[in-house]
Amino acid sequence: MSTQSIKMPDIGEGIAEVELVAWHVQVGDTVAEDQILADVMTDKATVEIPSHVAGKVLSLDAAVGQVVAVGTEIIHIEVAGAADAEAPAPENRPMDRPVMANVPVIANAVKQSMTSGLHGLPRDARSDDVPVAGSTSVDHGGLKSAPQGPKPVAAPAVRRRAWELGIELTSIKGTGPAGRITQADLDVHAQNSNTSPGKTAGDARYAQRTLEEAIPVIGLRRKIAQKMQEAKRRIPHFTYVEEVDVTELEDLRTRLNAQYGATRGKLTLLPFLIRAIVLAVRDHPEVNARYDDEAAVVTRYAAVHLGLATQTSGGLMVPVIRHAETLDLWACAAEIVRLAEAARSGKATREELSGSTLTVTSLGPLAGIAHTPVINHPEVAIIGPNRIVERPMIKGGMVVARKMMNVSSSFDHRVVDGMNAAEFIQQIRGYLECPGTLLVA
């Protein structure tokens, strides 16, 4: 028998170090050649690291959450052989098969994470696998293995949620195919844990609570935190809020949906707002730009590649509507649905999550009356609609009920002056309050 080490391979693109976000094996496990050992995260993607040998895991030499340099030994495996050796040295060349995990995120997925979600999208997607009870844990003396047993079968989304809830997957009997643990199994387990025999839900509600939970900030969450901090540290924000009378817009939207909804799809408010932004950008190219503050260069774009801050279970991601200026209302609505679903399911490609020039953020019905969105660095502007509220307004000297909505926006004051920002938002307001102009401009 011999011991072989596997080093962190060079995954290309000049990446010198990565963050280890999940182990898929434990000490004592038998692994096959090409079996996935771990997930690592770069600034651009989550990548799966395969084994180049078959054998038994002797040690895991890096902890979840640890930043590991390319070429660092991460695991030792006992294999049949005559002498100690190392696995084929992938550290001197790019990985043969860097396997993209379910979420090809980070560069733009996380850079948008400082914004709100898109239309209150359901949180049913997970970005990557995460450590759960039964995985390798860290003690003061180093890495140790948890009790051995059959490894629970569960999707990455289920593993992440179980980890967030503090549930051991080994304590759950899966009801899915081949014993796979499902989201419904987690729901049942969590409900049963909250009410013990002889106690009602009301008793549990008033019981004293002493539980403390330490949650490591790793993987996507770490990237989100870093991106938010970078944006606030580097960009001098100023926020501008304006109210918009969307009564006529909502009437038009209702009529269009009644007439064309069955054949062309339903329209939400968002395609109208995006169309208004696209039209206003023609006269205000300074807001559709990126600022390289190190080179002191502002790049303005004729094309509007609009990022949509989208809430997923793994965190905020920002799929990008390419060339939004070329889309009519229904094409825009269809692209919103397609990209949002891709983000939620973890199937969005790197291209679909990068290259935005301007970002829109919305929480839909949860949006409140105003918010202060954080700019998606290195962009210079972000726009967010808020909740529509029907309230009394003075119109023609009479008190009438109108549907009102605030539009919140933030700008980089190094690039966009207050007057320019106000004129830009007022132009958007004009289009939304006279929605017929959106269809002819």
C-alpha cells in the first residue's frame, strides 16, 4: 500500500487560491477514480475537485471555509502501490476537467448580493453543497472525522437547508427515490422538533429559548459579504427617491393582460420599468456605465445589459438581460422569467451572470415604501421600485384615489451628479405616468 496526496489543482484563469466550501468525503471513505472529493469557490465559479486515484481517505488536510493556495495538499489517500507517491501533478497545469457545480456563480451573482430580490422570488434553489452534521468537523487539534455510517442521499439544496436549520441528515429517513431526503422531509422533521409530545405549539412559543448558533460565513455568503463591503467602501453613494403615479400604467397592464395574456404571457410591472429605463438611458448615458476607479476611467455603454437582483435560497444572484434595448414588453417579460428560473434552479451560466451595466432590484409586494439600494460595483447606478399603494391624491382640485409607487435609486457621486440623477429618474417617471409613450418611443 502507498499513500498519495492530492494537491489543489490549477483551475486556470490565473487563479492562485480558492476557498474550500464543502467536502464530499470523510476520513475512512473509499473513493473511486474521478469521484468528486470537494467543492471549491473562485471569484467566478464553484468548481468540483475530482480524485485522480482510487483508494481510502486517510486525512482531509484543509477545513471548510479555508482559503487554499494552488499546489497545497488537501487530501491523502491510501492506494495499492509499491511506494509512496503523489497523485499526478495537476498543480502545474490546468485541471483536465474542472466540473462546474450547480451554481456557476460568484463574479456577478454575488456582486449583486447587496441588493434586494426580484419580485419576492421563491427561495427554492441552493448554490452549492455545504457541510452538514456527519461531515468532517474542526477541533482545536485539527480535523477529525464524524461517526461513520451510510451517507445520506440528498440534493445540494437539501443539504444547505439542513445545515442552516441545524438538522443532521443522518437522523432523517428519506421518502424520495432510493431513500433520497427531500425538502418535505426537512419540513416534517423541523415541525416535529418544535413540538414535543404533551406540548402544544402555543407552549413552545412561550418557552424560554437559550439556543445559540454560530454560522460560519463561507462560500457564497463570504463572497456576498466581501462584495457588499467593497461596494460601500469604494463608492460614495447618494440615494434619490421619487413617487410615481402608476394608476394609468396599472390600468394599461390589466387591459394588455386580459387581451394578450393567454397568448403572449402575463406582464408584471417590471417590463414597463425596464422599458422606461432603456428609453431614459438614451439621454443619460452617464448612468449606464462602469467606473474603474484604479485606472480613473469611466466606460459608457450604448447597449443596456440590465442586471436583475434575484433572491435565491443560496443568496442573491444577478442574471443579466442582454441588450434590453432591443426587447419589447413581452420579450422582456419572457426573459425575466427565464433568467429568474435559471438562477433559482442553479442552471444560470457564467455568461448569464456577468457583464451587467446597470442593475434593477425589487422585492415585489415586500418592497416597502422606500429603500436605499447598494450599487453593484463597478457600476454607477441601481434602481428599485417599491410597493404600489392606493392613497388619496389631489388631482384637478379634487381628492381622488390613485395608485402610487416610490422609485428608489442610488448613484456613484464620483461619476453621476445629483442633477443628472434627478433628471434621469424624472424622465423614467414621465414614461411610467404616461405609459402609452413606452409603446411608441
